[in-house]
Amino acid sequence: MTEQADKTGQQQGAKGVLHVAIVMDGNGRWAKRRRLPRHAGHRAGVKAARRTVEACVALGIRTLTLFAFSSENWGRPSAEVQQLMALFIDALNQQVPELNEKGVRLTIIGDREQLPADLVRQIEESEAMTADNDRLNLVVAVAYGGRWDIVNACKGLARQVADGELSAGDIDENRLAAQMQLAGLGDPDLFIRTGGDSRISNFLLWNLAYTELHFSASLWPDFEPKELEAVVGSFHGRERRFGKTSAQVSGDYA
Ligand code: IPE
Ligand code: IPE
Ligand code: MG
């Protein structure tokens, strides 16, 4: 990429793609191809996540949401689940001080009640350390499911109704959105899934309503910043119509 194109990319990144959400899939297959244990793939996946965070900062992206562990991933063999929980603790411990220096604000979304206590402690410390940063919002979804998120948001509204703070008739999309895990962070503009499968796998069901989708054949540990730059670049060529006509969104229609 030439310097000029790179500069343009940065400007466009800041202007167009404000929020990128990624399903980081393919760690196990990456390891299998190398005859390594699955865990080696997850460790390589952490490195890819780190590269991607830095690439997002360089591109001027405001929010990066990474799917690290789904509500369905609890169904994996318990040894793999335990290794993943330990890996999350290590990754936070090792990486958050450096991310903090780069101005990254970390938020973990998902059902914390399901997580081991030592991971919850590490999450709380990491969030507190980075709370005042504003260069990039890094959101990591752990023990997260899109259906759980919607149910949890409904429970929040039901409590408000039960407490007399809200009447059922006043419930609308904005009030439900305010109870969702990504409240205040905006819906993703661009969704990327690596690993070759074209599915959402219970990621941000509510927030992806009008997100542009991109499915990559790369296994997550092989995902490189140049691929991210290319996908972000192609995003700028897409017309987002949000249900309207092309003439309306291009301004030709009064
Ligand atoms: C994604 O990689 C990471 C998690 C779901 C925790 P996978 O572990 O799903 O890798 P594949 O899909 O088996 O290759
Ligand atoms: C999606 O990957 C979840 C994460 C990347 C955390 P999975 O490997 O769990 O998805 P499926 O099972 O192929 O749909
Ligand atoms: Mg997978």
C-alpha cells in the first residue's frame, strides 16, 4: 500500500467504519494443520487479536468487539474450557498494561456469573485500569450469547416495570437497546468472521441488524492487518441503504 493510499485509508477508517466486530474462528484447525494441540491455536489466536487491536488503532477505528468465547463454547471438553479461562487471565495480565499505555479502553461483555472468580477479578482490574482511555474501545465477548443478551435486556426492562419506573407500553427499541451489552458503544458497522464458515453463531443478534457482513477464509491465527485494511477499504465501496432506495441515500431524491 502506498503512503498516500495508507493516509486515505486512515481518514476513511475514522470517518466510515467506526465499529468492527469479529468472530475469531479457526484456532483449532490452525493447530491441527500443524499437528499441534488445539491450545496452541488459541495461544496463536491471542497474538492475532493483539495485532488486530493495533491495526484498528492505526486505522482510526473507534470500537473493536471480539468474540472470544460463546455461551455454547461451555459445551466443549472441560480441559479445553479450563485452558481457555486460564489463557484469558494470562492474556489480560500480560497485555492490559501495554494496551493501557496505547489508550485502549477495555470492556468485557457476557455473563460474568458463569466465569471463574479469578477471571472476574482480573476483568474488573483491567476495566478499572483502562476506564479513562478513549483511543479505542476494545470490547471482548466472553461467555456471551446474542440470545442471552436479549433475554438479559428484557429482564432489565421487566425489573423497571415491576419497580414502577417504566410502563410496559413505553418499551421501545431504544429502551431495549439501552439494556443490551453494547449500550452506548453503537452497533457494528462491519462484521468479520474468519475460519471459512458463513454464520453468526449467536454473536450480537440485536446489534447486527444492519451491519455489513464479511466472511474470510483465513483461520484466525493467520489473520493479518493487511486483510483487515482490505476489508475496511471494501466497506467504503458499499452502499448502506437501511431500507431506503439508492436515490434516497445518495441524495438524488428530494
Ligand atoms: C475459535 O476457534 C475460538 C473459540 C471458539 C474459543 P475454534 O476453537 O472454534 O477453532 P476451530 O473452529 O475448531 O478451528
Ligand atoms: C464462534 O465460534 C464463537 C467464537 C469464535 C468465540 P465457534 O467455533 O464456537 O462456532 P461454531 O460452533 O462453528 O458455530
Ligand atoms: Mg470454531
